[in-house]
Amino acid sequence: MDLSTNYMGFKLKSPIIAGSSGMTNSIAEIVKLAKNGVGAIVLKSIFEEQILLEANSLRPEYLTHTEANDYINQYTRHHSLDDYLKLIETAQKEVDVPVIASINCATSVEWVSFAKTIEDAGADALELNIFILPADRRQKGEHIEKIYFDIIREVKERVSIPIAVKMSPYFSGLANMIFNLSIRGIKALVLFNRFYSPDVDLKKLDVHPTNVFSSPKENGLPLRWIGMMAGEARCDLAAATGIHDGETVIKNILVGAHAVQVASVLYKKGPEYIRTMINDIENWMANNKVDTLEGIIGKLSQKNIDNPVVYERSQFMKYYSDYKETL
Ligand SMILES: Cc1cc2nc3c(=O)[nH]c(=O)nc-3n(C[C@H](O)[C@H](O)[C@H](O)COP(=O)(O)O)c2cc1C
């Protein structure tokens, strides 16, 4: 059974990538993840604020709230750039799967030079987690799109390792944006970034973050957009969010993903659970007489199915209007 897949120019032995999280900040966990069969590892992100703070060029506009200021200062004291470079070097020595460094960013200012330092430390690839919540009413959509393009251009000028972009779903012209990102020389797009939601505590009457971990239901969003953009995007697509079992891995591959990223399920079930997911994929392949996973990428993408409207608007008309059909 061949579970290998090509992603970002690497031949991965399995399509399950350990997504960036606190777990991939620990060499012990990284080693366990590799032993249990992940195809690649995305290290915990370094934040552009950390890079700027160490270089003394964090501008006041970053620090809109005192609490944010305190948090960034404290975080940076405990997570130095040197530590991050050591993490890359050690991970590279300890595991035989691609090690993808990650930068969480929202601007294309001075921090971009650090991408080269990451390359020099030995990262096989770099994932840019461009994390912009379009919450400023004065900021037009095209301005946010330009930030993405500027970041990619600036980083690409400085490194030669392959680059992936983990993007947000919050674009009014999402298909257009996915396509436009895919033609900018990046090797992969990760659909999508996940933003934690706020919730209201009715007893304390305050607002707090909730759902740090995803639920399997959340996979519908990346599944839809990968299904619609497979064959349109000019780079590899990876699915992220809500992938908690082997069956969901197969679903995302069938609609067009070259690989998937997982984080929440690793926290809930441990790195050993990768083994179970791989077994489930192999069982499905055996039962369905599929020898190679690569052979089924995109088989059920919008382009390749008989009823492509299933991905689109008319389905809402169908299921929202007929009460019995909805049940
Ligand atoms: C505790 C935790 C920490 C995370 N840290 C990062 C991070 O540093 N950088 C990043 O790009 N994504 C980070 N993520 C997001 C995951 O990589 C992933 O995109 C998201 O959790 C959705 O995947 P999942 O449904 O498998 O959890 C984090 C997720 C969790 C749960």
C-alpha cells in the first residue's frame, strides 16, 4: 500500500502532516510524531512580533492594548529566536521527514530578513501563517490582499527553500484570492487558518476565548474550498482544520488535497494516534482496491464529478426550502 504523496516538492511517506502547534515546539514530541508516521512536521510558529522585539523595531502601532504589550514582552522572554533556531537544527538531526519552519505574520516589514536565518538553520521549507483578522473597518479588502502578496514577495526574495502559505478564509473573493496566491511562486496553500472564537460567560459576564481545539464538523469549510479549487490553484493544496480521523484524511484527498495537517487530534489522542489514522487509511484503500493514495487525489473534486453543483449555491435552495429533504 503506497501512502506517499508529493507536497511542496517533497515526497512524503504519508499525507498526514503534524500542523504547527505547541506540540511541535518539543523535540521529544516531534520524534514521537515522526516515529508514528507523520509525513512532515510544521514547527510551532515564531511570531513576527518576537522577531521585531528582539531587533528593537517593534513599532507602537502593534501594541494597541497594554495587555497585548505585556503578553508579547513576556512571551518573547520565554521564547527566544535562538531557541527557535536550535529547534530547527535539532529537529532536522532527529527526524527523517521534512521539517517546515513557520512564521506567524501580518505585515511585510523588517522581520522578513529573519526568513533567511531560518533557511540557514536548516529548515527544509517555510510556512507563512499570514494571520490577519479583517476587523478594521477602514481597511479595504484589496489592502489586505496586497499585504499577503507583499509578504510572499519579500520572503521569496530572501530564501530559496519552498514556501507554503496558510491563509484565512475571510476574503470576499475567496476563489480569486486562492488562485492569485497560488501563482506567486509558493509551493503550497494551506486551507485554512483557524481563528479561536470568543464566548460569553453568563455568570461572570465577561468574554473569553473558547474552542482552542477544533471539532470534526469544522472540516466542511476546507473540504468545500479544496474541492472547488483543485485543478484551479497552481500549487499544492493542504487541508487543515477538523481532521480527526483516517476517513477524513481520505475525504480531503479525494476532493483534491495533496496532504492534510492535524493539530487538535494530536492533543486529544496523542502522537501514537497517527498510527491508527494510517491503519484506517490502509484499510479503506484495501477495501476499495486503491493501491496508491496519489492516484485518488482530486477524484471527487468539483471538476471531476458528475454533479459539480453539489459544491455550490443551488444546494442551499434544495435543502433549505424542502422541509422533508432537510430532515
Ligand atoms: C494549541 C494549539 C497551538 C497552535 N499553534 C499554532 C501556531 O503556532 N502556528 C500555526 O500556524 N498554527 C497553530 N495552531 C493551529 C493548527 O496548526 C491548526 O491550523 C488548527 O488547529 C486547525 O487544525 P486542527 O483542526 O487539526 O486543530 C495551533 C493549534 C493549537 C490547537
